[in-house]
Amino acid sequence: MVRTSTSMSLDLPTDAALPGLSIASPDRMLEALRGSPLLATAEERGAWQSCTMMEAVYQPGRACRIAYALGPHDESERRDLLYARWDPQSRPHESAVQLWADGTSFDVFRYPRDRRMRQIRSMHRDAWLRKASEQWFRRVWGDGHFSDDGWRCTPIKYVPESRLVCRLKGDWTGAGDDRWARAYVRISRRNDAESQYHSLRNICEALAGPESKVTAPYPLGCMPSRHLLAAEFVRGRSLKELALDRSSDEVVSICRRLATLHQFRPDVGRHGAESEPMQMDDMLSDLAAGLPDGTDACNDLTSWSARHPLPPKSTGLVHGDLHCGQIIVRADRVCVVDWDRATIGDGTQDILNLALELAEAPWLQTDSCHIGGKLASACVDAWRSAGGPWNVGAVRWWAVRSLVLRAWGLMRHLRPDWPSASRRLLEHAQRMWHDGLEFEKA
């Protein structure tokens, strides 16, 4: 197991029944990276003394991808970002370097060599994004421009050949005042930038009225030819930070405001099951493969995955992935971000996803008190008292779905101690499917 400089670790199974993973493990791939002259000179590799895990994705028997930030022990020094990826089909990209270990190959992408990261360099070299972003901000603020040296676009998340997220900011000079302009820029492999732009614009317009208690980031612009979407960069404190500060009253008050989301029905292009990216039985199969001792719970939950939640009496705006990190609070503004999975459907899923995150959060547990469970129950009560949807016939189904999604997500992203955490969530989902919601009984 590889320890990171932030004292976190990745726990990757090496079960021989999972093809290739005994080779595609964090330490073996890291050893191959450090020893390969195909990636860097001997001098450059000699500076790779410290390693930080930036991201990991694991799908049993299908894929493993890990991002390493390599550099000197001094964290202030520049670090090299490399992505190592294994899959049993060994489909190499032309921008990847192929390495071998014990007869099995995996691909390595070194930032910024592959074609999607070359877009970052072209942003600065050709100034196309700077010109486009000036047009976006003029539509918002009127005449103005970025100062000569006051514009930059910095990558904050990168998945090779798939997705790039950047923060754009610049010193904006307008009519009589100077201020900082900030934007959130996403470049995706999916050709949906224009549809996402229109969906987010419709959501913003719907939430702009006085009856709304919540806002969304306003879209600035899109460039369909480059699969690029730009939106307001929202600053503030997340709901998780408020919960960690034990600001329970404020968290509950925010849930009461979130209940108003379901009153709106903007055109987001999708309804109900259309927003589901992966079948639940596929997730249970992944979990059974990655957690041999969780097979019984996965098998028992197949009866749940074969069913569908009872339809609600009314439908409305659903975020689709509502969790504490998606809710940003600044002054009196409550802004919900990342609407990629927005749909029109049963809003019961939103409050259950949020409440069960609080109920299961290890960062809300103490030796003497189950803070998370009490806070989750209070948030549900606040949501319902404010008129938020609560589909009684589907509550148990949506609650189990939330736990299965969380268990699968922990495994897929190789979170520290994921096997025990995912196993516990599956067992909880199994009990909940048979006995109902525990935190509401507390």
C-alpha cells in the first residue's frame, strides 16, 4: 500500500480472481513509473521523492486508474502529475506511454502530453479562451476587459482523455471599477456542453424568483466545438463545513430552504429514470466482486434492485446528486452547484441522499453521541415541514439506493478504508430494506 504525503492511503484488493489487479496496484504502478526512462530523464525521476495520490478509480476486473503527483519532499515545489491506467482490453491511446510489469501492460499519461491537456496550453498560447471569457463577462457586467497580466486559467481536476475542470480568474477593468472575475470551466469528452448550458440557464431562471430560497451558479457561456461549459465560480462554505462546526440550526434551516426546489419544473431535458447513469444491479455486481465477504448482502439486495420506486403524486426539479459538498453558503445565499444530473422527478431522493450522508458520516460521530443520525432526522423534518416532497411509498427504495450508491462510490474511488466502509453501508442497506429507516426512529 502506498502512503501519500497527506497521510491518506489507497486500499486496492489483489485477489487473484480479479484479473490484473495483483499487478495494477498502487505500489507496483508507482515503482514502474519511477523506473521508466520513457517518462522522464534520470534527473527528473530522481526528484520524485514524494508521492501524493490525487485520484483513483477502480472497477472490479474492468479498470483501475490512479493519479500520482510526484516531486520533491518540499510541497511548494512543482510536481509532475501522472495517470496510470490498467484495463484488461489494453486499449492504448496514442498520447499514452505503455509500461509493462510481469507480462501485463498499463498506460501512463503525463500532464500535459495528451491531447486534452494541450487545450490548456492553447488557452494561453492562442488566447481563444481569454477572448471568449471577456465576451461572457461583458454580457454580465457590461463593457470592460481583463488587464494585460491579470488573467489565468488553472486546472483543478483532470482525467486524461475524458474531463478537465479549471478555474478561470482575471483582473477585470470595467466602467469605473476594477474587480476579480472568476469562472468554473469544464471541458468534457461528452458532447453535451450546449445542452448543459441551456439546462443550467433554465434552472437559474426558475430559481431567480422571490419564491425561491436557493440559487444555482449562473452559466457564462459554452463552446460546443471544444465541449466547454463555463459557469459562475461560487465561493463560500459548504454544508459539510457547517456541519463540522456543529452549526446544526443553520444546517437544518438550509434544508428547509432546499425543500423549495421541487416547486419548479424548468426544462432540463430529462425525466425520471433517464438520469440514471448505471443500473443498480451492475453496482451490486461490482461490490460483490470487490468485496467477497459482502456477497450475501449484495445477493439479498437484488430483490430491491429488481423493483422500481412507486411514482410520486407530483414531480419537480431534482438535483440528482445532492450532498453536503454541493451546497455552498455565503452570507444569505444558498447555492447548489453541479447540476449535471438534474432531472424532473421525485425529489424524495434529494433529501434522503443528503440526510443519509449526514447519518453515515464518520466525521459526525462521537464516542458518546450519534450526532449524524439526529441531524439527519432534523433535516428531514425541516424539509417536510417546508413542503418538500416525501413519497411515502418510495422512501425505503430511495434510501437503499442512496446507501448502495455510497458504497459503490467508496469502492470506485478507492477511498481510505473503503472495504470496511462499503461493507458496513451494504449491511445497513440490507437492514433498511427489511426494517425501514433507522435514523427516523432515533
